[in-house]
Amino acid sequence: MAKAKLWLFDIDGTLVDTGGAGLAALNEATERYFGESGPALDLAGATDSGLVAGLFEYFGRPYGDGDFEAYCAVYLERLEWNLMHGGFPGIALPGAGDLLDHLAGESDIAVGLLTGNVEAGALAKMRHFGMAHHFGFGAYGCDHSDRNRLGPVALERAGRHTGRTFSPEETLVIGDTPKDIACAAAMGARCLAVATGAFGADGLGGADQIADSLEDESAWGRYL
């Protein structure tokens, strides 16, 4: 099996579980911004920009320039507060920190984020769980509402950050939802799916490799 030179990580359900801090922040932001509670949100593999566009549609509000940023300002304030003071039982998921530490010792491997989180939210979560130093670039839910469009963004930023060119064939996407698997397929990359989020192994068909968690070195070690 060819070595993966670029590893792109999802965040929620893959690296960390915020214990509900993120969902609560979205619900709080919706109530503050729109003045009432919104619909139930399905966050598994979603992008923040897609979620916010859906909220404006749900409330029958016009959605124009600056609206996404204005909503996110409220959301990010609540997210930071919830992570620091909200008492949510967030954790770094098993094996995540050890894998990132291992990859940091591989000089020919680049590591980035490929997530539906808005960039500032992604970095807030990574800082909170002590992982931010591993990630110098990424593609985020503020770059496009369609997760399948984020892969080429990640490749371009990886090249700009490292000064190297990465092909989809030497790229590995690590995620926990069918949307992560679809995103990898859309960019022509391989996918390691982990059953640490909302989906068990039987719900992660189509991945090149499925692991119960990132503690399973035999699952990710084959890409080194």
C-alpha cells in the first residue's frame, strides 16, 4: 500500500468530542440571533456554512453578504464560553493525541484539517484540547457549504503551507461519518473511517479502512 504523505483530519467525532458544547453554542446562537429556537440540527459531517444557510431558510430570512459572519460571531462567542466554562464533558478521543504526536515525527508527512467547522471554531476546539500546534493549514466549513468541495481547497493550502505538491492518491482523509467518506472519494483520496462518532462500523461502508478508534495502530500504520 502506497504511503500517505498528506493526512487530513475531521474534528468532531474523529479527534475530539466536545460533550455537546458545539451543538449548544449553535442552538444558543440561533436563539440570540433569530429570537427563537431553531430546528433540530444534524451535525454529522455537516458544514457550518450549510447549517447557517439552512437556518436563514427555516426562519424565512433573506441571506446576504455579511449574514454568515454576523451569525458566526455570536456562535463563536458561545462556543469559546462553553468550552471554557460550560461544564460540558468534552474529551480528546482515544488515540488521537498519540497519532498526531507520531505523525509530527514523520518529516515527510504533512498534517492538516478537513472539517465542516468554520475556521475559527475549528481552531478554538483544537486549542482547547491541546492539538492546535499540529495544524498549520486546513479546509473549513466557511470555505464552501458542500463538504465535497473542500478537498481541493485542502490540497491547495497544503501545497502553499509546505512548498510541496500533494496528489489525491497520496492523501488520506480521516473521519467518522459517511460524509467524510464521500468527501475523500470526491477528491480521489483514500479514507480511514473511525467508529468514534455517531456511526458504528456498519455505517461506514465505502471507506478504505475502518477502525474502532485511532488507538488501532494496525489501521493507520499501514499508511505510513
